[in-house]
Amino acid sequence: MAGSSPERARLTELDALRGIGALCVLIFHYSTRFHELFPQASHVPFSFPGGNYRVLLFFTISGFAIFFTLERIGSVADFVVNRFARLYPAYLVAMLVTLSIEYLAHATQLLIGPGAILANFTMLQGFAFLPEVDGAYWTLTVEIAFYACMIGLWKCAGLKHLEPLLLLWLGVRWLYALWPDMPERIIMLLVLRYLPFFVIGMLSYRVWAGRRSWRQQAPYAALALASVTTMETWDVTIVACILLAAFAALIAGRLHILRIRPLIWLGGISYSFYLIHQHVGFVVMLELAKAGYSPWIGFFAAFAVALVLGTLINRVVERPAGEAILAWWKRRRAIRPAAVLPA
């Protein structure tokens, strides 16, 4: 059974995987997506369609990492505060910076209406089918729905017998395949489009934590892959197989090659970097193209700006604000029982 190799090595390599995902998403947006949105602007002479798969890696990592939170909370309120502290401060600042840069640059093609902007302050705009301030934020809707599903499983059924519940969840996904007119909100709330990738991460975590063996997980992993094979294209099936193999290698301690400092560092700031990179990078590339600079200069300048802003948001906002919120919540939880004692 897995789970005997050092935790630090595994988590280091998980950060490296986040770094790889962040690089893929940036290259995809700055090469392929930029040209799709601004065909009249000069652009780097290549595309990176493989970047479409980058979200599948992020969702698999989320399925793995969700248990780091679930296994140290005592209530639904603990979970909500933990996720709020992790996601919202960096999101709010990145959104405001993005909006400011778009308005200053008069990037009208990237701007959205006032009502949609107000909805974006809630992080729930996707559930109302409203546009995002930055197109990259659509994945947050998927993540929030996944969190809601997992807290429901944790609260109502517990995690001791998780795998049969995952089997039922995958069964609902097959129902979605048989019912093409299933309401979109049900599809969104149950994360049915991306469920197998979350499942691959969850199955991998259970092996990593020493609670299951791969022999026990094999039927569920096979069903997750079958769900992809029967409902997606062949290339997505290949990606699912690669991700399952990658996480099996991660657990077995065979991804030492990923222990590269720049990748690990990028993985550490990947959330803030992801939030700020797309539209801000597009504005940088557009402005440099207008000034007559080579698209390669625009590409690397946008990359540098995203790195700087992502690092600043991570160091100045994401980490300290998250720690402050969790510390406040811990103090509040400590005061509450003390207040009950006199009674």
C-alpha cells in the first residue's frame, strides 16, 4: 500500500504539476486564444491547442488536494471559511486589477457590463450564466460546485466509504449522456462534465493516504476512464490515461524529475498567477503590437507582467489575507465554547 514515502516529496511534486499546468494555460492563452480574439493583431507564429487540456490537470489536482481541507475541519462553517480564505482575497484583488487595466487601456472587447461586474464580486456569476471579468474565471464555477458536492458527501455520508459514492456519481454522469436535455444547472452543480478527472485525483489521494491500495481502486479508476471513453473524444481519453499514470507515478515517488525550482515556485503562486495572467497579458500584447514591437516581445513582456503581478498578489494578498482570516476564525471558534461555560 502506498503512503510510506515522504510527504514533503509528494507535495513538492504536486506543486511542480501545478506549475506545469500554469505554464500550459499561459502559453495556450497567449498564442492560440489571443489570436482567436484579436485576429487583426500581430501574434506569435504558433498555436498551442494542447493547452485546452490544462484544466483537466487542475481538476485532477483539486480532486487530490480537497482532502487536505476535509480531513482537518470539524464543520461546514470551517470548510466555507477555509475555502473563502484560500480563494476570495486573491480573486478580488486580481479582478479589480484586471478591470482597472482594461479600463485604462480602453480594451472594450474585454470589458463586460456593470451588472455582470457586480455579479463577479460574488464569484458565483457562472451559476447565473453571466460573463466573467476574465475568461479564465470560468473554472472557479466548476471548483465551487465541486466543493459543494464534496462537503455534501462529507456531511451526509462521510468519507470512510467514498468509492461506492463515486460510483453512484459516475452513474449520474452516464445519465447525463443518455439525457442530452438535462438542465444545465444540474450539470454544473454536479460537475458532470469534468467529474472523471476529479475522481482520478480522489482515488489517487486515497492510495497516497494509505487508506486503499491500487488493487482496490482499479475498478473505480477503470469506470472513471470508461466514463471518459464513452462520452468524450479519443484525445481526452488519452489525457485521462496520462493523468492517471502521472498520479500513480507521483504516489510511487517516481516523479523526481519534476523537482525543478522554477516549476515548484510557479506552482506555489499558480492560483494568483492564473487569476491575473489572461486579460492583463492580452492588454500588454495589444499595446506593444500597437507600438510596433515584435509579437515575441509582446508575448514575453506579458509573461513577465503576469509573473510579477501573480507573485505580488500571492505574497501581499493571497497568503497574508488567507492566514489572517483563518487565524480570526480560529480565535472565534476558541471564544465560542468559553462563552458557553458559565451557563
